[in-house]
Amino acid sequence: MSNQTAKFVHGSTMRHILVMSGASSIGLMALFVVDLLDMFFISLLGQVELAAAIGFAGTIIFFSTSVSIGSSIAMGALVSKALGAKENEKAQQLASSTLAIAFIVNTVVTIVMFCFIPELLSMIGAKGFVAERAQAYLSILLPSTPIIAIAMAAGAGLRAVGDAKRSMLATLYGGIVNAILDPIFIFGFGLNVEGAAIASVISRITVLVFSLYPLVKTHNLVKWPEWSIIKDHTPAIITIAAPAIITNTATPIGNAIVTSTLAPFGEDFVAGFAVIGRLIPVTFAVIFALSGAVGPIIGQNFGARRIDRVKDTLRNSLFFTAIYCIAVSLILFLLQDYIVKAFNLVGDASLIMMTFCSFVAITFIFNGAMFVANTSFNNLGKPLYSTALNLSKATIGTLPFVYFGAQWYGGLGVLYGQAVGNVVFGIISLIVLRMHVISMVREHCETVCTEDALADISVTMTPFCNNDAVIMQSGAETDEELEVSVASK
């Protein structure tokens, strides 16, 4: 049986946020840096078509990874809440069941996607040689999705118990392995995009080993899942995982819309946007990590019914997000010329990158706010809120904005349109989050007041051994008046 304690219900919430997001971001950044290095090494080959192929393939991979993220969100929300409520055995059962369900769901999704790789690439605008190279990349990397699904769920389990260090190390080791193998396979063996895909598969296996082992051995939070226990916990897991999966797949759907809208403007635009797509996770890694790091803090305090600390965590998270995004945007603005040169971007590819660094990056503040809102809804029992917001953003918050942006400003207008959509739905997310917090506080106050009243009444009534005496002590003349008195108090 797990013997974990809820460590986030005490101490400074800002300190917990900084420690958890800092440790998680280092590991995430290691993986994202490797993705960026993939693009860097491919760009050294001097073929813009290969960079565009990686961009198209990345959109498909992003979709499959988003399904994995949904499973990990369920792991973090349920396990942290169980630990906060001091239900350690339940936490162990939930962790084991979530790992099993994550594997099953992602295996099914992977099989379906693998069978339709050409069609998926065609849908987002990949053609000819670019589509052929993207398919070669996906054919190797896509089958490893169930591996990374279990690894990500295990990492969420580690964060749920407060072990951010081991969660960080798992992704850090995976990033190091990928960084070492990338140039060996791409240049040493001359495998080009296939070499980058093989290195990524080995990296995913590394992350799996170093995230699952401590969850099993160190924290004793996983045992071999029993089918009866899995069935018992499946409704609770699916209740969070299904909306979370839909929520997270909204982002690649939005990216697919942007990529397909950019495709008619030429491969340079697609290649430049592909580099941007890998630059964003590296530079804003702390914000990506924040959404996963804050979840356990909110979950444990929500499970412990410390609503005051839940509010404090949300306030500090939003403040931290704003300061970080402003700092990163300033750095990108100052370094944009060096970024363009490093990736050999020319023409329209250079133009779209400089536009992003100068005008678009700062709008990531609103993306960050939406991340905080999403993880809050997932851990506070309202996952459908984040689902609705993200699907809306991916569709009505993306399609009309990028369409009219393209009509008015060409390829750059696509980027402008996506940024405006992010701002609009970031603001909407904050409004919905505020309304939910107000409602949650009201419900909590009503519950606490009722429990306090009943406790007072039970103490008052204890000395009396018959109903008549209770009525007399309460000042009521009948049973009915006593019930009214209790309800009123």
C-alpha cells in the first residue's frame, strides 16, 4: 500500500509552484530542445522541403501526444486528490488503473492513425516529396505513442506525490539520449528524417524506464492492475481523461488549421512556422510545465478542502505566468536575428519568424492564462469547462481569425489571426475561471457553515437523553419547530 502524504497542503503555495514548475520545466525543456535540435540538424541538410516535412509530421505527432497528455491529466488529478484526502490505497489503485487505460486508449488511437497517415497528411496540405518524407518520419515514430503515454502518466503520478525531481530526471535523461543519437543517426548513418525518428523512439523508451521505475519501487504507487479494479475506477478516470483528451487535441486541430491555411503560401512559410512550433515549447517550457505542476497542488488542497489555498495557488500561478511570458517575449525580440541565422531561414521563412518574435510572442500571456484555467477545471471537478473552451478556441477561435487574416495580410495574416484568437479565448477563460472560483467558495462556505452548525447542535444536545428534553433545550415547542431551528442554524 502507498504510504504517501499530501505535502502541498502546507507551506507557501508560490514556493510549491516555483519548485514544481521549475523542476518539471527542466525535464520538458530537455525534450523540447531535442525537437528543436531535430529541426536544426535537418535545416543543416539545406533542403527546405525536409524542414516542411518535419513541420507537417509534427502536427500529426502533436495530436497523438495530446491524447497521452489527457491520460496524464487524469492521473495527476485523481491521485493527488486521493492523497490529499489521505486515501492512500485508493491512490495506488487509481494510479495502476490509469496506466492500464492510458495504454489501451493510446494503442487504439495509434493503430487508427497509422492506417491513415497519407490521408492525414493530405488533409493538412502536405504534397509530393514533402508528404513522402513526412510519412517516412511518422511510420517510425507514431507506433511508439503507447510508450510515451505510459511514461507521461507515470511522470504525472510522480508529480502528484510531489516528486518533481524524478519526473524531471526522466524527461531530462530522455532528452540527453535524443540529443546524442540525433546527429549520429541523421549524419553518421545518413538516415535524414528517419534517423531523427529513430532517435526519438529510443528517447521515449528512456523516459518510460526512468519515470515508471520510481513510481513502482520508490513510492509503491503501482501494482499489477486487476481487471475488476480497473472497471471500478474506469468511470472516474474517463470522466476526467475523456474531456482532457478532447481538450488537448483541440490544440493540434488548431495547428492543423493554421498549417493547412499556410500551405498555399509556399513551403517557406510552412518551414518557418515549423521552426516556430518547436521554438515555442522550448522558450515557454515553464508555462507548459506550470499546467502540469499546478495540478497536484490544486488537487491536494481541494481534496483536503483548503479552498483558501486553492485560490492562492491560482492567483500566484497567473501572476507567475504573466511575468515569465513578458520576460521571454523580450528575449525573443532581442535575439530574433540570431534565431533566423541559426536555422538558415530565408525569404518568407525568415519573415514569419521575425513577425512572431516581434509581435506575436507576447500574446502567449493569454495562452498561459488558459493553461492555468484548464488545469484548474480538470482538478476542481469541471473538466468539461476546459473541453468546451479549448474546442471553441480550436474552431471558432482559429478558423475565422486565420481565414480573414490570410485574406487581408497573406501568410503573415495567418499568424496574426491565430494570435488574436488566443487573446480572445484567454480572456474568456479567465472570466469563466473567476466565475467558477466564486461559485466554489460559496459552496464551500455553505458546507462549512452547515457542518459547524450541526457540530454545535450535537454538543448542545449531548446531555439530554430523550426527545422532549432536546426540544426544551433548543427552545422549540414541537418536533417540527426543532427541525426548523436546526435548519435555520
